[in-house]
Amino acid sequence: MCLGIPGQIIEMVDDENHIAKVNVSGVKRNVNIMLVRPDGIVPGDWVLIHVGFAMSKIDEAAGWEPPDINLRRGPRIP
């Protein structure tokens, strides 16, 4: 299990290297979006970030969900 932090794409900084500026709780940082590029990432989209990489595209409602909500749910059982 890894910790994913939600962030909103603000702008594309470097298309060739797949870098976008993302707003994470008011802090702007550069994030690699190569893994979510096939999902059609554009400014305004929300992503889950782990160690500087956008791991998945999420909807805005999930981006505003309190970060500790997944900790209270417990592990997933298949």
C-alpha cells in the first residue's frame, strides 16, 4: 500500500519530460505525469501523487475527500 496525495494540475511545465505544475493543498510543485498521460491529462484535472509521480487520475470529489478517509476504511479484501 502506498500513500497517494491528491493534487490539481495547474499547467504543463515541460511536455517533452512529462512535467506538470500541481497544486497540493495550496503548495505548487512539479510532478511527473508520464503514467497518467494516456488518460488525457489537462489543467484542472485531479491526480493522486506518490513520490513526485502522478499515479492515477481521480475526479474532483475524490480530490476534496479528507486524506485520512482511506485509513479508516481498512484493507481491501478481494
